[in-house]
Amino acid sequence: MAKPLRGVLVVGQSGGPTPVINASLAGVIAEAKRHKCFTGIYGLIHGIEGALKEELRDLESETAAELDLLAHTPASALGSCRYKLEEDEYELILDVFRTHDVRHFIYIGGNDSMDTCHRIAELAAISGYKIQVIGVPKTIDNDLAYTDHCPGYGSAARFLALATRDTGRDLESMATFDDVIILEAMGRNTGWLTAAAALGKVQTTPAAFPEDEAPHIVYVPEIPFDEERFLDNIAHIHARLGRVFVVVSEGIRDKAGQFIGQHKVADSGRDAFGHLVHSLTTGVAAYLTDIVREELTLQARFLRPGLIGRAMSSCVSETDRQEAMQVGVGAVTLLANGQSGGMVTLERLSDDPYRCRLSVAPLADVANAEKLMPREFVNDDGNMITQSFIEYALPLVDGPFPLLARLKGEQIPRRTNLQN
Amino acid sequence: MAKPLRGVLVVGQSGGPTPVINASLAGVIAEAKRHKCFTGIYGLIHGIEGALKEELRDLESETAAELDLLAHTPASALGSCRYKLEEDEYELILDVFRTHDVRHFIYIGGNDSMDTCHRIAELAAISGYKIQVIGVPKTIDNDLAYTDHCPGYGSAARFLALATRDTGRDLESMATFDDVIILEAMGRNTGWLTAAAALGKVQTTPAAFPEDEAPHIVYVPEIPFDEERFLDNIAHIHARLGRVFVVVSEGIRDKAGQFIGQHKVADSGRDAFGHLVHSLTTGVAAYLTDIVREELTLQARFLRPGLIGRAMSSCVSETDRQEAMQVGVGAVTLLANGQSGGMVTLERLSDDPYRCRLSVAPLADVANAEKLMPREFVNDDGNMITQSFIEYALPLVDGPFPLLARLKGEQIPRRTNLQN
């Protein structure tokens, strides 16, 4: 336990918001107020852009009640950004930090943000400016390496699982009219979120996973997508059940790595990191819905909740909210113990009962590493999750969910001689 | 109070489900078990299709605990349908009813279902078959006449209002990257649901309705849509705020009555009633998003939760659930009092405190009548709701919602001589 630097703590939020990223911020503020080494607690307005523009906000005056409300407020209260720093801009940031005697920096974000974090730490070291830097994981994509999972994932996953379960019941009700629903889930490169849509199938225990409950098919980007097989899957399930609920990642690709439906999409944008912003387009679900209608002549609809899934505070996983707060508190504890250059991680101790503890991984290792879903989390056919994924993900969404009703009464025997 | 017929009660669910239509069913079953005039309680499997096919289910064995669970289960537990009866099929239904000694019929549904209900009553009278018929209102569209509002509306409206509020915060967080979000709401002909998206703007009292909170624009189908004015609206708000959150009904039309974006949409279907199933297509939000990107070169995304909005049980309005149950109970009470030929209605006694009582309207009047939004519920510019709509709709969604946090700390004074 080294002696911490004495100076201002600056905290920023980066990348796509989550329903619990403010819980991390609340954890940072609450814990920082307890330590004397922090001569001020400032927030970056719109993440690293706030550092560049010297737009900082005082956070010390937030009361305990206000922090509790903050922990229950969706999106990034400080403002967030998707800004990739130019080489010469890192120097500007260090200038701003020097001017305000910033000696502690916490960045709450995903892959790209951990890279930013890491490079600030490196550059400060080179230029001889003393500063402690800690990253706090946040992403609904759940794709950060070295941590069991990422705060934000559990809540976005919970919304998606509940939406799929409930809309699956809607489809079942309307099965004499509707045939196919295709729900598009966020997650460009990894299928963690898409896969979680199937967690609403689980009844009372992880092993009770009825085939006929929605969703019936799940396609993640880790498995190459084949249109023929897709249509086969739909046709088979429809023949058996009279309905098919499909959840598909926005980022599914064919064997050649080409995004599905891409050729039907004009004018798609790229974000500042050069990633294709697939969700700005009409999207893959709309495309697949067209195919199903044309090739199978079935009634098909697509659902595209998009950002609602990462914002909806009514469906937050309490486990996720608690952990989001804990990683915020943990980051400040590391700083107060004189540490720097790490990202707080969650280390799983057991699935049942679910237990995690905080740990830390070097920013250098985390930066830009992307954690794909292990192959064993998807079945051999590549269209449904496995028990090992359920055991991994169910506690993160506060599952299994309370049961829904099914009418149990017998069918009344027929007495009429029906002609049709 | 006339003497009721003695015989079997049959209940069916019709049209698009809601998150609380099963609460009406639970109310029907629970109340029917208390009356001796009902010699059996049967459910129609998939609505009137179940009558045609003689697919009936016994409902009497459901326990109080099971009925409570049912009242908390989304979608139509009996199965629903969108089936328009042919003239000769009414006779078949009466045959099935005769065979099972059905003397009471409750149909839970919208406009088309009340028409079905009414015609069964008429035909029975003509053919001398004694049966009591009562309709129970249900529609997220809120477009039934003679009732203050429709069970199902409050819950779908609550989901939409919460989703808009929370995703509005997401857009605000990301305003240095994203510019415009266009959320497509269900409701083909009437704007009740679309308008409700703005209820999340309300803070603590109906009069506190901040202009800058999402949504900034709301377009309902009752007001002709003009693309030029739309782009003007967006450009102005974006210039002022740096972000624009738009909610648009799936059914907006231009002055000539042409659906917006329709010409870009191929192969759109029609339902059994000849209505255009607009939501089967890519939809108007995708089209408007394209326009905004092309004409204003702004970053724009569309959200299309679609059926999620009428299924999501996590966001149910408790007021709505209670009323849904009450109209179910009320229908049975009418039957037990010997009445027939009416739809249960909700009659508002006061806005604050909110109070409604049950009443009844003739099926002949309700059938196929469609209640549009009154002009005074939309502002003069035709792009936002008014205080009178807020006073009408806020109690139905259990609003105002608990406040979200906003950071209150001051901005830290600049000390650096910034070059950019």
C-alpha cells in the first residue's frame, strides 16, 4: 500500500451509456469524499472532450441522497463521447490536468476508453508528470478482457431477456395471424447481449430451458451466418410450432466476413474509431424479415429497440447496479492506496451462490483487447445458447425471472360435427 | 335488475394483446365463479376462431393464486386472433354455442371485436337463440368511443413514455456524437400512444413540462405531416440544443392522405379487415432517418420497439392493471344482472384526484366507431402535446414518474489558454 499523490481527482464517462454507468460515478464520488488525498473531485463534461476543452464540473457538493438518485438514473450524467484523441491532443490534456493539479484520473468506459486511459498514463510518465490513472469497466457489449463481465451488461441483457420473453408470449397469442418475429440486438462484434435474450426461457432453475419458449433461434456474430440455413431453421420451427421468434445480433456476418444485409444498405457511417456504425442503417433484422416474407411467404415483423435497450432504467439488474457502484468505489480505493495503471475487474468466485470479488488488471493488457464469446456458450448448430452460458449469465440479470402464468384447464370435448 | 339466463359463460380475447388483457380475463373468471347462473366457464382458444373450430378450454379450475399470476402475465393467455367472420360463419358459431348451452358471451377486444360481439347478439336475436353478450374494452390504441380510455393503453403508454425519457437521456449524454433519434410508435390511425411518449417530460406536477427534455417533437396521424416542416423543426431544435428526439406514429400521412415513406416500401401486407399493416414494412422512422441524414447531414438513428411496447410487463401501469381487472369483473356483473348488448366503459369523475367509475355503452354504438385525439390535445404547430392531454393521460400511466438525477455542481472556471 503506497502513499497516494495529493491533488484533484477527475472522473469521466466514455462511450455508449448504460443504465448503471451513473452508479459507478456515484460510487466514485461517494468514496472519494472519504479520502483526504483528493483536494477536489471534478467531472469531465463529455468525457475526454471535456479535458480537451477544459470543461470540468465540481462533483463534491452532491449529497448522499443525490448520489443515491444518481445511481438510479440512466445514461451518462456527466455527458459521454466517442472521440479518438489525435497524438498532439494528449499533450493538451496533460496541460489541463497540470493547470488544475489533477493527480488522479478515473475513466469509466470500454475498450477504446481503456486505451485512452493507458496512453494518458504512459505519456504522463514520459513527460515526468505524476498522476495516478485507473479504469472502470463499463459496456453493455460485455467484451472487455480480464474481467468476468462488465457492469452495464447485466441490465441491458435483462431488458432484452424480458422483452424477448414477453414479446414471445405476444407472438404465441397471435400465432394464427403472425408467424415470425425478428428482434435485432445491439453488439457489433460479440454476441454476449444477443445470447442473453434467451435467458427469459429459463424457468425456476437453469436446467429448465423449454425449447418451445421464445426465442427459438439466436444468432451471434461469432458464428458465420448462412442465409440458406437460416431459412431452413425458420421453416422447420414454423412447421412444428406455427411461430418462430428469432434474435439476431446487428453484426452477424457471412463466411467471408461480409455484414448480412449490408449490400441493401446505403450510406452507412463509421464512428471515430473506424468501426462501421451498423445501427445507423436499416439494419439486418429488416433485411432478414424481407427474406422470410419473400422466400417463405410467412408474416414477419422486425423489432429494433436499439438504444432503448441500453437506457431503460425500469429493467435494471440490481446485481448489475450494485457491482457498477462497487467498481466505482474500488477504483477510488486503488487510488487512495497509491496504485495506478490498472482497470478494476470482477473476478467470479462461484456461480451458485453467485459471488464475485473486485480485482485489477493492467491497463496495457486490457486496452483494445476484445473478449469474444467462448464457442462452448453456443450450441453445435450455432443457433442457441448452452447450459454453460446460462450458468454464466443468469445471475447477472437477476434470473431466473418470476414465472408467467399458463392456463391449466383441459380442452372441452367437441360435440359438434364441424364442417370446416 | 333482470334475471340472468342460466348456462355456460364463454370468454374470448381478440386483436393485439396488451400487458394487462389477462387481468381482464382474470377478473372475468374470478367474478364468474361467484355466480350460480354460470353452469360453466369456458375460454375461446384464439378468440372467435376457437368458436368456429369448437376449441374451448375449461377455466373454472384456476385458483385465486393462479388468477393473480395471470393478471401479471402479458399477452393473451387464451390466444387471440385477427379474424373477420364471413356472413355464414356467424351461424356456425351459434351452433357451437347451442351445443354447449352457452348463454353468456364476453369478448375482450377493440373496435372490430365489438362489431363481432354486436353481430353475434343481433343474429342470436333473429334466430331466437337466447344469449347475453357483453364487450370488454381492450386496446393500446385507446381509440374506442364511449369510454374515457381503454385498458391496455396506460401500460403501453407507460412503456413508451419511460423508454423515451430514458433514451432521451442517452441522446443527451452522447450529444457530441449523435444528433437525432426518431422513435416509431404504434398506432395506425390515432395518436393517443404516440402522444403519450411525451408524458416522461413531466416533472413532479403536470404543469412542469420542460421544453428541453425528450421528446422535442411528437407527430400524430391526426395532423397531416409535411416533410419540409419536419426538416425545419429538426434543424431549429438541433441548432438550439445540439440534439433532437422525435416520436412519430407509424401511421402519419401527408395532406393527400398518403402514408409517409410508403413509396419506399415494397410488398406491404393488409390484415383481414383490409387495414394496411404498416408495421410489417421498414416503417416511417427508417424513412425519416434517411431524410434527416441526407438533407441535414446529421447523425440520425431510428428506434422501433414495435410489439415490445404492447408486451412489456415490467412497465405496466398499476392503474391500468386494476382497471383492466375491474372491467372484466364489471362485465360479469352485468351478465349476472341479466343485461346484454353493451360494452363496459370507464367514465372519468375527476382528474385530480384521478377517479373513474364503470358504466356501459350500447355495442351498436361502439362497434367500428373510432375515437381520434381531440385537436386541443395537440399544440397549434401540430408537433407537441398540450396541458389538457397531460391532465387526461398522466394518471393513466401512473405519472408523474419519479425524478431522475441531474448533477448540480458548478462548472470549474477555466485557467488554461486553450488553443482550440
